[in-house]
Amino acid sequence: MKILLYNPDNGVTRNFMPHLWMFLLQSLTPKEHEVVLIDGNAKAMSEAELVEFCRKENIELVGIGAMTRMVARAYKFADALRDAGIKVVMGGPHVTECPDEALGKDGGRRHADAIALGEADDTWALLVNDAARGELKEIYQPQTDAKGNDLKPSLQPYPHIPWETLDLEQFSLVPKFMRSTLSKMGAGWGKFFVVPIETGRGCPYGCEFCTVTGFFGDSIRFRTNQSVVEELLRLKERAKKERGQIAVFFIDDNLAINIKRVKSLLKDIIAAKAQLPWVAQISANLLKDEELVDLIHESGGKWIFIGMESIDPANMADVNKNFSKPGDYQAVLERLAKRNIYAITSFIFGMDNDTVGVADRTLEQVNSWQPGLPVFGQLTPFPATPLYTRLEKAGRLTRPKHWLEFAQFVMAHKPLKMTIDEARAEVIHAWASSYSPKRNAEALEAIKDAPIEYRIGHLVARFFFRGIYFPQMNKRAWIKLLMQNRRAIFSLTKEGVSTWRAAKKRPKGRLADATQ
Ligand code: B12
Ligand code: SF4
């Protein structure tokens, strides 16, 4: 049987990284079946085009995964495929949280022939074999323990994802029109991929707005260090062979949740020389450990995603995230910056204690810290979260099924001290001023003593991050952005060229010393 795994785009931006679930399920598919992957973020297709593709390729089963945010688009694609007589199975967090919706048992249209609830590692092969025999069941669910809780798949052993041979072309982050110029500049910048790797699953913290504790559970499961290191080595080999750049996103919700384990993992990565540039999510409370931050640096860590959420401790208490202290943020960022590691700092507006002006108050602090890449969103009640239940009970949900009418930055409940429109304006203002040419120049000035390659990396990362929320998909948009930031680009290029020339003139021995 030929299977397509499909991830819809989110209708607003392009994801910078492929979704791990597709590669994972592909690796877990019984060998007699063939699996094709399409990520709508990388390869835009209309519903009709996808149906046409499936007909031409004789696809018999389509697996669609979606977060809440893109589930309405996922349903549209699923409907078109089912109308054409192609079987559809859906899985992922949203379907797990709202199973009746996908199966049309809530009064709406049915979108899927079958759904896979929760983690599908142990159910996928069974589902595929049932489908091949024409005996697809409606619901696939992990086995449960005596208390009725899902038995979570162990990550030991972990499936082999053949990164060394997978076709990643659709995911290169370098815009097509820049590829040939950049490839001439050396260091493999003609191609750049960010690859998702998980080293563990689960988070015990239970923040009120988050679906992770409910979905993956509060006990954490880890892969062996050896299996992670082996995966990194294969990726490193591929980057070398293809003369491209590969970075890794460790997608664990909190890579350092077990300090002893993460230190041993990072030490093993260093010992095996398996370093690739990496990004990971780590909460601020765990970044106080100097040895950990040293190991992050030595093992290739470049950017750390920190869910800071709010600079107001009252808001942090409201969402059960008291363990993260806004008063610590500045010191954490300084500790990272000393090792030339920068932070992606995430903030949420529209919390119950927020008032108009929250963006400027937050930016005033953010801009006084070591520069990072701030990202902003509005508080969103995702289904099956404690936040959703609290707001529902209080009758505060204005759009209880907000995912069926996705609207960027529009809250689905009324915040206590501001309006929904005001919250949206705050988010947009925060994005616009954080990535303005003026702010980009200020950020570079603040790190003027860092090595040139870090500053170039910082500016390039700013361009890509701006693109997360401001459409920046075509050549015109990129040229406009480069023109707006021409001063910063010109001055970095000038300095880069003279550093390169000076390095070339240096006697060989000294050059080697300088690069060690
Ligand atoms: C990496 C990541 C991202 C990446 C992008 C996704 C990517 N390219 O990988 C980035 C950083 C860009 C991102 C952004 C956002 N994310 Co995010 N992200 C994650 C994260 C940390 C890991 C995802 C992952 O790969 N998990 C590991 C895989 C193995 O798990 P999985 O995807 O759930 O897949 C398993 C099952 O669900 C199932 N399955 C999944 N799909 C399918 C499909 C089929 C057919 C079948 C059978 C089974 C199946 O099988 C898999 C194996 O068991 C998750 C949290 C988490 N731990 O999952 C949040 C998470 C998915 N993100 C979330 C959110 C809210 C967002 C944002 C909206 C945040 C924001 N406010 O901006 C944005 C929106 C993204 C967008 N572009 O629109 C929520 C989604 C909640 C929900 N109900 O939808 C999560 C769960 C985190 C949370 N705090 O609750 N995210
Ligand atoms: S927001 Fe982060 S720390 Fe809080 S429960 Fe979710 S994954 Fe855990």
C-alpha cells in the first residue's frame, strides 16, 4: 500500500522546520508499505492539487497531523480527499483533544475515517496493516494501565530515522533566489536545514495553558545518549558530504528537565565530537547552573528558547508558572551571552493582569537585556488544558471553537483588564518594534564585542524570525527587508571581508591557532 503523510501549512507563515511526527511514523511503517511525505509549509498545494497527486501516485491512505492552530485547514484537505474516495486517518494533539470533531460525532461533518489518539508510536503499524486489509477501525488508542491511563511508549529503543538519505530539499531555509550566490561564498551556506530531534518526552510542570503535561504525561521518558549521539553523527556526516549547513532543534519541551541526564548527554556529544549547531527549549529556572551552560556551549548550543511568558509575577502565578521568575531573566541571558549563546524569548500578552501598554513595558525590559530573539503571542485556551476549563466554567470563552475560525492574534476569550482588540494591537506592536531596522541595529551594537560570525548569525536569525509572523515568502519581500537593513548589512560585510583578508594574510600556523 502507498501512504502519504501530510502536514498542512498554517495559512499564515512558513514553518522553519519539518515536523518530526512524519519522519517518525515513516520509520515505524511496516517495510512492505511505501510512505511519501509532504509538508504544506514547504510545498504549498491546494486541496485539488493534493487529491490529484494522490490519484496519480495511487495513494490509498493519507495520514494528516495537525496542531489546533491548523486543524481547520487539515479538515479541508481531509474532506477533499475523502470526497475523492481516499481513506484518511488523522492524529496529533488536536484530534486527541477533540476526537468527536474529527469523527463528526459532535454534529459537524466527519473529516476522518479513523483517528489515532495520543502517542501513535505503538499503534501506527497496527493501523496501517488494518488499512491494507480493508479493516480500518474508527479509533486507535494506546493500551491503558489498571487506572485507565495510556501506557506511554518507551523511547528505548528509538526508531532509526534515516536522515542521511532522506530527501530534505523541500525544507531548505535558504530562499531559492539566494542559493547559488550563497553557495559560492563557501561554508556550505547554499543549503541550510533545521532538523528536529527529540531526546525525551513529557513535562511535569503543568502550566495552565499548555497541552504537553496532559498529552505526553508528567513522567519523562528519555532516549539513550548513544542513540541521540549516533543520530547527530549521521547528520554531521551528511552536512559534510553535501557541503551544506545542518542545525538541530532538540524539540524536548525542557531539554534540561533532568539536569544530571542532560549533562551526561552533552558530555557524550562532546566526547564523540558529534557537535552540530543546536537550539533547544530550556526553562529559565534550570539555566542557573554554570556547568550546564558551559556544556551547552561546548556541545554546540547556539540558541535557547525560553518560555518567559510575562514580566509580571502575578501573571506567572495565574498560569501556574511560578517556578519561572521574571526577576531572574536578565542574569540568565547574561550567563548565556557570556558564552555567545543567545535566547529566543517567548512572551504571551492578554493574561489576566495585563493592561494596555503591556508591550511597551515588556519591551523596555527586553531591550535592556542581552539581545535575543523575542517572540510574542496572545494567551490561547487550547482544548483540554486547565486554562480552557477555567475560562469555560467562568463563561469567558468568546469563541469556544476558535480553531474552526483561526484568526491571527485574536484572543478567544475576554482578558480581564483589556479588550480583545487591544491585546491584538499589543502583540502586533511588539513584533513590529522588536524587528524594526532600528532595533536590529541596536541589537548588533549591544553585541559589538562578540566575534563577527556571531553578529552575522544574529542578524540573519533576526531576518528569519521576523518572517515567522510577517509574510516574507517571496523575492520582493526579502529584497525590501535587505534594503531596509542595508546599513547593518554593509557594516558587517565590510568588517567580515577585512577579517577574512587578515586571516588569509596570517602565516598558516597562526591561522590554525586562531581557529582552534
Ligand atoms: C517543535 C514544536 C514547534 C515548532 C514547529 C513544529 C515543527 N515543525 O516541528 C515551532 C517552534 C515552530 C512551534 C510553533 C508553535 N507551536 Co509548537 N510545538 C513543538 C513541540 C515542542 C514539539 C513537536 C514534536 O515534534 N513533538 C514530538 C512528536 C513525536 O510528537 P507529536 O507531534 O505529538 O506526534 C506524535 C503524536 O501526536 C502522533 N501524531 C502526530 N501527528 C499524527 C498524524 C497521524 C496521521 C497519526 C496517525 C499520528 C500522529 O504520533 C506522533 C508519535 O507518537 C510541541 C510540544 C511537544 N512536545 O510535542 C509543541 C506544540 C505542538 N506546539 C504548540 C503550539 C501552541 C505552537 C504555536 C501555536 C505557539 C505559538 N503561540 O506561536 C506555534 C504555531 C506553529 C505554527 N507554525 O503555526 C502546542 C500545540 C497544542 C495544540 N493543541 O495544538 C504544543 C503541543 C506545545 C504546547 N505548549 O502545548 N512548535
Ligand atoms: S509550558 Fe513548558 S514547562 Fe510549562 S507545562 Fe508546557 S512544556 Fe512544561
